[in-house]
Amino acid sequence: MVSKDQGIGGAILALCVIVAVGYIVLIVLFPQYQLDAVLVLVSIAFIAILAIGAWIGWTMATTPPPKPIEEITTEIEEKKEEPKAEEATSSSTESPATEAAKKKK
């Protein structure tokens, strides 16, 4: 059984091979259209490059800046300290069996 991604990949592969063969046939069998075929191909490639550049620019413009490293390290240190404080309070109020069940989770 073929997964959805593999099916899409196969369809893209088949489409690319068909377009490549069609382009070669157009160039070889119809020399009067060689210049037009090259012009269309170069135009598509140029527009694709501009579209990728626009997509990168839009992504950079709309993505929020990352947190400073100092904030991240502070949060990590706080998370490490929180379980220790919870263990100290829970050990005095809960039985050892309850603590063992929590550790298994």
C-alpha cells in the first residue's frame, strides 16, 4: 500500500518527467519554437525564484523575534527548581505508595 505522501511524490515525479520529455520533443521536432520554449522556461524559472524570495521575506517579516537566551535559561532553571519544592511538600502529606505511583508516570 502506498502512503499519501508517496502517492503525491510519484505524481510529481511523473508530471516532471512528462514535462521534461515534452520540452525536449518541442525543442527537437519544432525548431521554429525553440526560442519561444526557452523564453517560457526562463520566465517560469525567474518567477519561481522571485516567489521563493517573496515567501522568505514574508516569513521573516511575520515571524516574532525569538526570546533572549537569558530568559530561556532562567525558565529552565525555574523548572528544575519547581519539582524539588513540590517533592518536599508532597513527601510530608502523601504516603510512599502514592509517591511511587507518581514516579512511575
